[in-house]
Amino acid sequence: MKNTTRALIALLATSTLLAGCSGGDSGTTDPTGTTAGDATTTDTAGTGSAQGPVTVENCGTEVTFDATDKLFVNDGNIIATVLSAGGRDSIAEVSSLQRDRDILAAKYGADVVDGLRDVSEKYPSLEQIVAEQPDIYVAGWSYGLSDEKNITPDSLADRGIGTYILTEACRQTGTTARGIVDPWTSVETDLANVGEIVGAPDTARAVIRDQNERLKALEEAPQPGNRPVVFLFDSGTDAVFTSGSFGAPDAILTAAGAENATHDVEDTWVQVGWEKLADSAPDAFVFVEYPGQELDEKIELLRTNPVTRDLPAVKENRFINLPYAMWTAGPLNIDAAEHVRKGLEHLELVPASDIVPELKLPASVPGQEYFS
């Protein structure tokens, strides 16, 4: 994957100047404030249509899709990828949408998001996927692909269904650990590939160009003398679910001027012990907002656990909470980076800047009083 994909991204950069996750199968651990007119302007119509077979490189392997008209897309961040790449007209059905409905509506418009055919509140079963007979199932390992449930590229191919795997979820050789390229390259790769699949490569290129322009603005913003260490708290009880160096949060935090407390873990989404959290002595916490464990419950865990309750970040309420689809790999990662940057400025952990988030958070996102 690396040579062909990077060549593709390099071509895009030259021609246009150039964000689940757990071992679970129904989310990262079980795993609106705007109207359509207020939403961020993004071409999601997908006016083009791929003609004939389309070949892309996915997880290091060339994959040819003979038909590309009907996509079954699982999970909010992957739905966002297809919409941003111009694939609205190619989406036949979606699943696991509702937890991200409000943030996707803020990004793409309520009319677009509410017009999607949602066939499963959680991750679909093999039977549900097969019943829809899509041309391509767009998902990822632990984002709707599962060895345990026999939802794999091979099992789907046996039933006449192609699979496109989220690049962040590509498995490292010889292991089930995920992540083979840096997170921003992962997002660019998926946008470029999906743009080719749905016949809207120009739309995908425009989104990639916008992402890189906004990344450049973040890089040029005033930087702190010492980057604050930030711990991503996805969920936790006996252990804490977080994200390593190949996960989108690592790239988001870096772009925002911070350091990921678990950058040393070479994986995407992982469990770590409470001791590792405490040893990192984070200057702030960022949280993944989605059903299963509410923000207040997560904060209460930090305030009552003996290894975290006396941390300054906990005692001083240095918290930033953003929706699941902003933290998991996809085009909303750049929006997350802008919001984390402004949150860190509000917490006086990085210098003030002219960065203004392009995406307005819906009022339904809890905890905004902590960081805005």
C-alpha cells in the first residue's frame, strides 16, 4: 500500500496544493445547533459515477470493484468519508449512524443526513449486510468488520460483496494490531480512494486540499514552549480505552499543539492501565462522546480513582469533549483539531491564535462549558 498510495497522495498534493475502534463490534468500546443552511459547505452530491471496474490500493493490496453503485457504509466517521468524497448518491444504506447524527448534520446538512437509509442502529450482522446485497461494504476492522462475527472481506466476497477497509483499520503484517500509515495520510488515502470509487475524484481532491490548508494554519499558529500532554479518555472501568500513535487522536492532538500521552503505543485504539494514565501526568483530558458511558460518568471515574483524583488536570476541570465521528479516522478530524486547539487556548495550555473552528458543535454535545 505504501508506495502506490503515497504516490497517489503526492499526485494530489502537486495538482491541488495540497482525522472505533476497540476490539468490540458496536462502537469504540462496545463498541443540533445548525440547520442545513448553516452547515459547513461541502460537496456531498457525488454528481459523477464511476464507469466500469475501479481499482484502488487498500491495506497494501490492489482491489478491483466491478460495480460501485450501491455502498453499504458503516459508522459515522466512514459515512462522513463517503459524503465528503462526493459519494452521497452511491450510498444505498448506512448503519451505526444515530450516535453521530447531530455532528454529521452540522457538517453536511440535516436534509442530507436524515435522507440516508439507516438499516441498523448498531453495527450490522452478516445477515443484514447480505440481505441488502450492496456492491461494496465500506467498514473497517472493529468498525463493522469482525473475525468473531465472520464479517470479513473473504466471507463477503463469497457472497458477491466487495469490501473497502478504512485505512486506519488496516492490520499490521502478522498481527491484529492496526495502523500502517500516519493518521493524516490515512484520511487522505480514504478520501482519494473513495473519490475514485464513486466517480468524484475532483471532489475528493478539494477536500484533501482544504484539510491540508487548515493543517498548515494550525502548524503556523503560535506554539507553546512545552507542549501540554493530553490523555484521550474514550471509556474506562478496570482499564482505560484510549488511542495510540496510529489513531486519529494522535494526529489531532499534535496538530492542536499538544502531545498524545499514549503516543508510544504503536496501534490505533487500545486499552491501557490506570497506572499508565497516572504516570503520564496529563495536563488535560479529551473525551470521546458516544452512548455507553456518559461524560459525567467518565469525569466521576477520574475524580474518584485514587491514581487520578489528585491530578491537577482533574482538580482544575481541564476537559474537552467531542463526538465519536470527530475522533475516529475521517474528514472531521481536521474539525476536531481546530476545536482542541481552541479548547487548549481556553485552558491556557497553548498561546492564543487566530484559529477559528469551521464546524460549529451542536448544542447536544455535552461538556462545552469546560472548554469554550
